[in-house]
Amino acid sequence: MDAVNGFADDLRRKGRRDANDLLSPYISTAADDDEYSYEDDALQHGVYTYYLLEALTNGDSNEDGWFAGEETFDYLYPLVVSFESTQHPQEYDGWPGLANIVTWDAPVVDGPDITGFSVPAGATAAARVTSVLGQDYALQYTTNLKANPVEWTEADTGAGTGGEIILEDSTPSDDMRFYRVIILP
């Protein structure tokens, strides 16, 4: 966990049981209960989170194809402490054997690749989009970006061909329209 403050009290209720005595799943925290968990702009994450994510790529020390909590902790601990000497990740391991972490690659959906947009005087507004075969696209517009919520009106739709498609607004009658191209579900 990267949110340390307050979590330690929930994890270890004073006078009841010490966290090390808990018979529970594997828990790793970003810092000890009396320390801060630091963030760094250059890492674009908390220090612990950055090295945890790196460990989920490089931390399979026994090379069995699984990333275990214990392996990721062994990987990230020296890196976190080396980066920020006042932050010491903690591990509470009440899990018998290795606590394997299930990982997967989330599907990546790229936004539309808009290659051009034009509105010649007195003509149709047109967006040129490099499309993906089988993916549907919509050209939408609004006249007020400050509205809460912004209301988008569909001007045109088109099916992806794998090449460039053109989406048009044949009635750009307002003084000002703001456009976007979206991928339809």
C-alpha cells in the first residue's frame, strides 16, 4: 500500500495483536508507521509505487514465471531506501509459502489519429481520421466548453476502413463550434 498514514493504525490495533502476529494475506506498505511515503515528480509516482511497478516486470528472482509479494519486496526495498533514505517499506507476511501476485496486460485503446481538420468559409467542417478497420468513430461538437456537463452533439459517424476516413459537419451554422472525434463503443 502506498497510503501509509492511518493505515498502520488499522493494521496494528494497539493492545490487541501485533501486525507480525496476524494470520492474513501478504501485506507490503510503502513506509514504516512513523515515516512518510514520498513522491517524486521525475518518477511520476510515489517512490514505492514506482519500484513496485518495476518489480512486477523485473522481480521474478526464482524465475518461475510468477511474481510473489516477497520477491517484489526483496527487489524494491533496496531501491526505495537508496532513492529516499528516510523511507523504509515494510512487509507483513502471514501467507504460507510465496504470495503470488496475478498480473495481466491491460488492453490499450489508442485515441483516434486525427490527421487534419478544416472549415473553409461557407463550407462543411471536415475531420480526416486514420481509422482502424471495424472501429466506429463519431465527430461531435459543442458550442459551450464551460457548461457542466459539456453537451456534445453528434454531427457524423463513420466505420473504420483501415485507412483515412472523413467525418463531416455539413451544417456548421453556429458562430463557434468546438469539435472532437471519439471512438464509439
